[in-house]
Amino acid sequence: MKHIPNIANEESLKALHRAKKRSMEWGEFSHGPDGHELRLNKAREQKGMCGYCECLLTDEGITEFKEERHLDHFYPRNKGVEAKPQLQYDWDNLILSCSREDCCGKYKDSDKHNILPSQIINPRHEDPRDFITFVVEEDGRSFENRRYVSAVAREDVGEEKRRRAQDTIDALNLNYKPLRVARRNALWLEQDKVEMYQEMCATEDDVEVIRELLSEYEDELESKEFSSTLLSYAHSKWGEIT
């Protein structure tokens, strides 16, 4: 989970405004051409990834979808004590989510927990990386045989941030087992390269050269599926040089 920059698309903003002015039913809008275009524009804003778990939803060029997805209303349209129907067509309240029933947007809006949207991190307004990090579960086995990478509250933040981090993890079920396995698989693909840079950090005398190389690699990781996991692991290996 990472911060979603506000890169609003002008045509989609106009379409949302028209739908709101006409009091259009959400289902009619969502299943129409404007809804499809909105999903593509949200995918571009989110670099093709689910706004909660960071799984990849699109092909490389973000021209079509490879995974089931839906437009999630961070504050629900019509369910729960924090429903905000007035934000139904608000670009800022919409996050493109994967459609797994057991995590992310659908789980957030389910009856499987009692955590309110106002209690969790809104990735459109806050940076979840300031609250949440990721850890490889240690079990004594070699890295490739470790099964999971879990989301946890950061230890270097205050109690309130830790509480909100844990509420977010629970409300979105970010430690749903298939997600923990998928993160581990993504990390396994980058492990050798991360550790190559770790060795360079220990042996290269020119710190500025190292920082430039690490910055380039960080940009590369940022574009990958589960980028928060990858960067969290990389930074844990590289230490203070970053």
C-alpha cells in the first residue's frame, strides 16, 4: 500500500460531474463507457496497481485489464455509519481495487470487521509507508523456502500511528495468505539484485556513486508489483546509505 498521487483526468472529471448532475445510478455509470474509461484513468493514476494491496491489474501499457477490479468508494456510497452518498461521484473518493472478496476494497466494505473508514489510512491523503512496513517471516529456512511476507506496523512511529496501521492492515486484510505468498514471490525475483547492491554498499568507497545507483534501482522497483514490499526489503538491506 502506497500513496496515490492526485492525477485527475479532465474527461473523467467531466463524466463524473455529468453523472452527479443527472443523479445517475452508480451501476449504470460504472458499467457504461464513461465508467470503463474512468477505470483506465484510475489505473494510470495508480500505475496499474490495486490501490490497497499493489497487485498488478493491467497490462504493461495500461490499455486493458488482466485482473478483476472495481472502483471502490473509500467512504461507502450507501452502507454503514460513515456512508457518504454525496461523494459517490468524487474522483478523490474513488480507488481502483482488485476484486478479491477476502481483502482490499470488498473486504473493507464487508461485515467481517467493525473498523470504520475514518480509522484507517487513506492512501489518497497519506503515505501508508509512513505507517506500514513489510517483513519476511523468519523460520530458519533459506529465503526461497520461506513462505510469507507480512504487513506490520512500523516500530519507529508513535502509538497512534501504530494503531491506525494495524486497523488498516485488519480492515483491508492485507495479511490474507495469498497476498503474503505473492509478496514473497515478488521479493524472491529481486533478492539477488538487492543483495548485489548491498554488497556494493559495503565495498564501494564513493558514496555518491552508490546513492545514484540505488536511486535508479528504487525508481525501477517503484514501478513493480508489490513495490512497497520490495522497497522495504531493499532499505532494510542497504542501511543508512539510502
